[in-house]
Amino acid sequence: MGLLDDFAKQRVLAVQEFTLLSARAVGNIFRSPHYVTDIVRQMDFIGFGSLPIVVLTGFFTGAVLALQMSKTLSTFGETSLTGQLVMLSLVRELGPVLTSLMVAGRNSSGIASELGSMVVSEQVDAMRALGTDPSKKLVTPRLVATIIMLPMLTIISDFMGLLGGFATSFFIIRTNPSQYWYSAYHALELEDVFQGLLKPFIFAFIVALVGCYYGLTTKGGTQGVGRATTQAVVAASVLILTCDFFLTKLIL
């Protein structure tokens, strides 16, 4: 019972610390100074640095979707609906989730390792000694940059997925190109766009804040940095998938 009690206390304490860090980071968005240079630097790291993997993931996801959908639709003689199914699957679900998972794998780990190294080398303590709030200087710029860039990356991923689906439909399935784009365009509604942009906006908080939390709570030297990096990726991925279910349930 003692071990169980300690484990429960640690989990409750972790949730409390994460909540306080998140509240401070969000509150700092509306307070000066805003560290614009740091935000732009993080936008470059998070956005443009993640672009190649997001483009590849989106393109081949759309290509595989078209391949699988066309096989099923050909049974009913409705391969012309391939574009519609690819569009809806990407915009509603796969685009936001896969993009967020890719960004989490790259950036949550990067943030955790960077901040963890600063904690281990006592740079964070030095910032506090100089009167600088670490949550404002280190966490908020990364949060703002992720909020801005993740929806943009999702849009790019969706577009590349449509191109991947089109490439499969045109070169492999031999579907009429105009049919593909017509069915894709007319399948999309405002509700789908809202859902497709709301999810990455919410997931951005998870990606940034989870990485920052595990980075700033790093203990145990260089081994602790590696452990924090792994924990950040796992926690962010699980939270994204869990949050996706409840968001989808809420919207539908």
C-alpha cells in the first residue's frame, strides 16, 4: 500500500505541476515582454524544421488511402468517390492526428531535451537568480510558436494527402482526374474545415506544454535528460490520441 500511495501522490503532484505550468504559460501570452525573437526562432524550428516529415507523411497517407478506398469502392462500381473519401478522412481525422504525432515525435522530444539540458546545467536556476521567469522566457514562446505553426502544417499535410491520393488515382487506378477533384471539392463542408483546424489548435497545447513540462522537471543528470525526452514523446502521443477521441465525440 505504501508504494501504491507514493505512486498516486506522484501522479497527482505531476498533474498539479503540469496544470500550474500550463496556466502560467497561457497567462504570459497576454503579458509583456513577449519575446518576439524567441517566438520567431521557435516557429522556424517547429514549423519549417518539421515540414519535410509532414509533407512525406501527408503525401503517402493520401496515396495509401486512395489505394485502399478504391479497392473497396470498385466492388460497388463507385471509384469516382475516391476523392471524397480521401478528402474527408484527411481533413477530419488523419491530417490533424498524424501531423500532430509527427510534430510531437520531433518537437516534444526536442523541447524536453533542450530544456532538460538547461536544467541539468543549472541555466534555469541562473535565469531565476537574474529575475527572469523561466515559464515566460522558455515555455510561452514555444507554446505560441506551436499554436501558430501546427494548424499551418496540418493544412499542408491535408493538401499533400490530396495530391498523394490524386497520384494514386491517376497513375494506378486510372480514375478520371476531374472526377477525383470534383468529388473531393464537393465533399468538403464548413463543419469539416472547423473540425480539421480545431484539433491541431488543441493538440498544439499538448505538444508544447508536455515537452516543456518534462524538460523543466528533469532530474538525474544526462540520463535524466534522455528519460525526460522519451517520457515527453510517449505522453504527448497518448494525450493526442485520447484528446482526439473526445474532441471527435464532442463535435459529431
